[in-house]
Amino acid sequence: MHDFKRLLGYSKRFWKLNVLGLILAFGVILAGLYVPYITKSIVDDVLIGRQFEQLAPLVVALLAATLINALMRYGKSYIFEYTSQGVLYDFRSQLYSKLQAQSFQFYDQTRTGLLMNRMVGDLQAVRQLLNTGYVQVIEGVFSIITTVTVMVMLSGKLTLALVVIVPFIYLSTRTMSRRLQPVYRGIRQAFEDLSSYVQENITGIRVVKAFGREDYEIELFKDITAAYTNQNIEAADIRSVFIPVARLINGMAMVIILLLGGYLVIQGDLTIGALVAFNGYMALLAGPITNANNLVNQWENAKASLEKIFQLLDEDIVITNKAEAIKLDNCRGEVEFKNVSFKYGNEDVLKNINLHLRPGTTTAIMGDTGSGKSTLISLMARFYDVTEGEVFVDGINVKDLEYNSLRQQIAIVFQETFLFSDTIAAN
């Protein structure tokens, strides 16, 4: 629940539009409540009471209620789509900024497919929650309260009899929520594995072909995609069980209405028009009841995504500037390593390195693959922080320098060229 409250914080700048959207949503519900009431008047006053002069005004009122309902429904849908996209824009921008601020160490430990899924798949699940999930909960509560109130006004006895189905509604939604929660976590994890594998395999396709590993990679892909498919089938199996349960609950309500309602009509305690209207209100009430299982499905899906997204947003940034970081201008080119040691994880790469490079000189560093040549450059540019020791540029510890100003003074030619989807000048 904490993640959902935190998500709502992103909606604060749209609070006025959200209030307007809720007003329109309530208007849609109230306009819908008016339709069965008009139907009651048509049955009792026009058809049974033979007051045919009332037919035209009632039909006009029915058309007006339907038109108002449609217009407010359009406005509500547009507003909530607009605000959800705005929140998603802020959310996505913050997430991308966090990724840009992370160090090489973070990307060494995090798969690209996982990050792609956070930026695309998980955010899409959040968008669906923002656009419909929260709204449908509020709409559902308001609809149930207002509809039940009108039903009590029509027939308290008939409404009271329907209370017997409430425990069934609660148990079905509660059970579905508990069963879906771990399944959706599994789906998200399986999708991350699939995305990461595809991304890595396409990136390394030249290596795959060079070693004739196509068949092996195909079989491995089948195993990974089968795991993802099985997780989705399990979720579908759970959902498919609870959909007929919701229908069964609605069917129980209809049986109660027909049996008890028919008896009350025969006894003269209820008019035929009121019974028809009551049936119409029950149909309106069935919407939120049936939709409850869909909402549980949507909320559990979004919950799994939010956990992953906020986990990424809360990830510590290892390489940061000090409050009084020094901006490096007109670098002379003096570099010094003092007793420097460095590890990639638990693997020692550099041990007690001492090196002094004077300005205006050329230095060539040679060694076997993996001996730490590139690591020296990475430490000098502060892509990583040393495990032990200190690195100085122009006599200043690199940790005291503003790292962007430091890197702008270093011309790095990478072993592999990477071209961005941009202009030649930008590259």
C-alpha cells in the first residue's frame, strides 16, 4: 500500500483536473441512476396507469439522461487519460534521470533487459492503474453507495435480502488477490529474463554465429519463453476461475430479486415498475461487483511493477559530487596513482599501484588482457571509485573534483565504437 500512496504523490500537480474528472465520474453514475427510475414511471404510470400523456416527457427525459451520461463519460475519460500520461511522463523522466546518474558499477551488475522492462513494460502497467484502477475503485464505491440507497428507497426488504451475497463477494476478491500476487511477481521476473536474453543475444549475434551456437541459443530461448508462458497461463487459470464465480454471484442476486420481488408484487408491497427498476439497479450494481475481480487483477499486476520501479528509483548512486566539488578547467595533465587497489566485486584487479604521469609526456601501458589497463583509465575518469588509495589529477583528488568537468578534460577512445541514433555532429 505504501507504493500506491507514493505513486499518488506524482499526481499532486494534476489535482484540480483529477477533482473535475471525479465530479464528471460521479455525474455519470447519477445520470445512470436516473434511467431505471424513468423506466419505473413508464411502466407504472404509462403502461399500467394509462397516463399516455406522460410518455413523451419521460422519453425526452430518458434521452437527455443518456446524452448527459455520454458527454460526461467522454470528459471523464479524456481527463484521466491526460493526467495519467502526465504522471507517467514525470515518472519516466525521473526514472531515466536516475539511470543516467548511475555509475559503471551499477550497469556492470544490472542486465539491460531488466532496465528496458522497467522503462516500458512496468510503466505501462502503472499507466493502466493510473488511468482506470484508482478511478474505478472510487467510482465503484460511490456507485454501490448511491445504488444501494436508491434500492432501499424502492424496497428495503428486497435490498436486505441481497445482503447474503456480500460474504461471497468479499471471499472471492480476497482469495483472488492472495493467489495472484506471487504469480504476477513471477511473470515480471520471467519477462525480465526473456527481455535480457533477447537483448544480449541480438547484441552478441556475431559471436553466436562465429561459434555455430544458433541451435543451442534457440533451445535456450525456448526454455526461457516457456517459463514466461507458463507463468501467464497460471495467471489466466486463476482469473478464469473467478470470472464465472462473479457471474454466479450475480445470478444468485437475480434469483433473489425474481422470487422475493415477485412475491412482494403479488402481496401489493411492490409495484411492477418498481420491480423492473430494482432489476435495472441490480444490473448497475453488478458492474462494480463483477469489475472487482478485474480490479484485483489490475492492482496486483501494477503492484508487482511498482515494487520493481521504486526499487530502481531508491537505488543508491555510488559516484556523486561533493557539495563543494572543484570544477576542473585548463587541465595540465598531471596524473598520480597512490597505493591504488581496486576490485570488480570480489575479484582483485589492481593491487597497490603507484604511478606518476607528468604533464606533456606520453605514456604507454602494456599488459595481458584483463590485467587492468582500461581500469586505470576508468579510475582516472572516476567511472569507478578506488577500493583503496587515491587518484590525483593536477594534484587534486578526483573525489574532490566535479566529475563531469574532469571527464571533459579527458579524450577517451574506446575499444569498440558505438553510434547513437542521432546526427553525425551529435555522435
